[in-house]
Amino acid sequence: MNGLFDSLANASGADAYIGIFRYAAPILAGLILLRCCLPLLTFRREPEIWAWLYFRDGKKVPITHWENVIGRSRSCDIQINHPAVSRNHAVLTRYDDGSWTITDAHSKGGVRVNGKRVSIRALQPEDVMMIGGIEMGLVPISQRQEQKLAQLRTQAGSGLGNLFNLVLLTLLQFMACMAFLLGGNPDHFIPILQGFGGLAICQWLLFLFYVVIDRSSFDVETIAFFLCTMGMSAIATVDPSETLKQLIAMIIGIVLFLTIGWSMRDLERAKIFRYIASVAGVLFLVITLLFGKEYYGAKNWLIIGGMSLQPSELSKVCFVYAGAATMDRIMNKRNIILFIAYSVLICGCLALMNDFGTALIFFFAFLIIAYLRSGSVGTIGLACTALGYAGVIALKIAPHALRRFSAWRHIWEDPLNLGYQQTRALMCIAAGGLLGLGPGRGYLRRVFAADSDIAFATISEEWGLIVAVMMVVCVVVLGLFAIRTARVARSSFYTIGACTAASILLIQTILNCLGTLDILPFTGVTFPFLSNGGTSMIGAWGLLAFVKAADTRQNASFAVRLRKNDHVEESEVVR
């Protein structure tokens, strides 16, 4: 084998291969992303009718979510414009077994079922509800109608389409691996083969698992594996010995991805996981605060058996779980107060650890959750004001944060010290141009954190700015997909989880890329799926599970139970 590579890896042969690779890589990457991103951005958002609400005057209203707010406000799912009805009067909730409940949202007039005032009540088909003196009855769709509803939803994709996308991605990985082998050190052949080979095996095994469980959407996962491929390339450039560690972290992340998806198949089970995750999120930070090691001014690392872990990355997943809530709990002011207290505790731990970059991400996640749970712009404005005061205090008490902030927009004034990483990153991005220098042929690999904090610049130098921009587009598309699915999500739990998780991924990407380019202060935040770091990789896959769980397209998400496809007439659904 060594003789084969010796004959291939001569100067002219390797240069010719890299010349072909520089043009082929952006074409392959662009084709993969076009085929994966378009379905996520253009799918038809269809409301699902789960029941009908009948009024005494003969009017009937379709119920299109599993959680529906009834009230006078225009923001309510079911608006009743009557002075005796509160702005947010009650919540009508469907459960996975098809049962329904109605919950009083602390209204003035209360909720009555069969003449008796209730705070929460399981509904039967013959029950008569009264809200603000207005009587109504609920008629859920039948099991046959539900089966037909599943058949009528937008198809998530085809098996052949997903197969073709995966073949293209595998080809890209093979070409990248060959580029490293032809131009690299023979001592690094095994780690590089392990990294790219293991990555390809993992994506095919997950795809086959989806085939077995009859899931037809693999677009989100393909995007994640594309970013992992770019991350593996950055690691192979900087330190090939780290490829196996990153591969193991990715496997753990995929297991977490599937576990979270399984937990969210049942909202009652998800609520139990929510409590466990809330406690775990705080414990991760408290343990780090007590036993962690300080590096570069921040005490955010745990050293276990020679391995370094950053538990705050896992706390992000726990924070999303803690913030997600069903509508009946959102209407309870006590719950939003508890979540604010929880957020303050999390950010307080991060402040004591001097990890202000991660604290900033948590704060933005808090803003997203607070807005989705309260709909109050005033609450967001107050929180932003508090952030301003907290930021000033942080800069006073944390010298390393002040140094980074003071270097912002002044990196060329001190290019050998405070501005060393960013000035080299900018020069290497310029040297790479649109098509890059080729895998393993860049200069930036000699600079500290070239495969983590400034991995975006490493890919830009070696793969070209076109591919680097595609990586950012990947994360943006995940964010847009979460927003699109939010409008037809069955529960606010899925909506809040997906939007918050996608926002964290997007905010990390923005801080990483714009910090590298000196457009924003350099925070050292990782690029999801790309940056070298085991806990960062695990956390990114965990966050992706929330985005996947909100997908209601036909046979798309493993978090949605499949129904038997009995033959049902379409007219039965709209009867």
C-alpha cells in the first residue's frame, strides 16, 4: 500500500489531483446542499385538522394544533370576540392517545364543563363546555380520519433522492481523504482513513436505520454530516491524531440525537425528560465550577482520565429542554418566573466561570424562549437592558474578556499578540480565494486553534470561500426550516424546542465566523459540527434533535409515530 501511495504522491501527480479537487469540491458541495436545502425551504405547510369545535349557532371551527388557546385576543388559535371572554381564557389540548383536555388559563369567568367549573378536565364527546357564557362542543376526528390525514401530508422525500445525496457526500469524503493521503505524511494515513472512513460508515448506518423504521427524510442529517466532513478535514489538517476522538464524539452525539427524538415521541415522556435535563444542566456547570480547570481566563473545562470536556456545551441541550413547555404551562405565570430564575442561575454559573461567550449564547437562547412563551416585546427589552448593565460589570471584573473586547477592530495594531489569530486567519482566507489551496496545503494549521476557534478560516484557506460560505448557509437553512415548521407544529413544546435549538446553532455560527473576521469581538465560540471538540460535537447533535422533532411532514421525523395506512376516503377528513 505504501508503494502505491509513493508512486501516486509524486509532486506532479498530487498537484494534478489537487487541481481537479479544487473545482470538483465546490460543485459537489453545491449540488449536495441544493438538493438538501430546497426541500427544507419549499415544503408545503399544511394545517392538520384534529377536531371540530361546534357552537350553538351552528358554527364550527377546525382545530389545527394539539394545543389551542381559546380567548378574545387576536393571537389566540380560536378567537371568540365576546366581552365576557378573557384575552387568553383556556387551553384545549390533545394527547398522543387521541384524548383531549381543557384547562382554565386563570381567566376571570372560568371554564365550565357540563355546568361545573373546572381548572382542568378530560373531555368526552358528549361534554358541553362553557366559556364566557358561550356553549361549545368538541368532536375529535376518528382513527380512520387520522390515518387519512397522515397520508395526505406532504411527502418528506424519496428514498432514492436521499440515497443519491448520500452517494454524493460519500464521494466528496473519498476525494478529500485521497487529497490528504496523496499529499500528507505516511504516519497520518491510518488516522485519516479512520476519520473519513468512520464518518462515511456512520452516515450510511443511520440512513439504513431510517429505512428500517420507514422514515423518508434525511436532508437535515445530510447537512449535519456535510459539516462534520468539513470538521474532519480541518482536524486532518491540524492534528490527524484527533480524528478518532472526534469520530467517537460524533457517534455519541448521534446516539443522543436518537435518544432525544425517542423521548419526544410522547409529550408526557418529554416532560419527564425535561425535569431530568433541567437538573442536569445546572449540575454540569456546578461540577465544572467546583472541579474545572482554567484555560485562557475561563474555568470551563473538566479533565477526566486525560480527556478534556466542556460541560457547558451539554448544558445548552438541557437549557432547550428546560425552556420548552406545553401551552397549558405557558399560560401559568409561575412557570415563566421559574424559568427566568433558572436562566439567571445558569448565566450566574457561567459568569463565575468567566465563560462569557457561552453566557452570551445562553442569553440569546433565553430571549427566544421568553418571547415564544410570553409574546412580550417589553420583556425582551427589559432583558436586553439588563444584559447591557451585566456586560459592563463583566468587562470590569474579567480582565481576559476586556482584553478580547479591546482588541476588537484593532487587531492590526497588535498583529503579533492580541490580534495574532485573527490577522493570520484573514490573510489565509484571502490566500485561499474562492477555490482554496487544497486539503492539507494551508498555512493556518500552524496557528493555535486552527481546527476549533478559527476553523472557518482553515476551511476557507484550503477549500475556498465558496465552500466556507456554504457551511454558513447550512446552518441558516436549519434556522429557516425551524421557523417554517413552527407554524404547523403540533405543540408549543416542539415549536419552542426547534426554534431555540436552531437559534443557538445559528448564533454560535455568527459569533464564530464574524469573530474570526473581526466584525464582532472574538469570543472563542465553536462552529457547530465543524470545530474540533468532543462535547461541542455531542451538543450540536443534541440540538439538531429538537429541529428534527418538529418536522410534521409525512414519515419525516422519528419523533412522530406512524399510523397504519388503512384505506380512507379523503372526504372523511373534512366531514
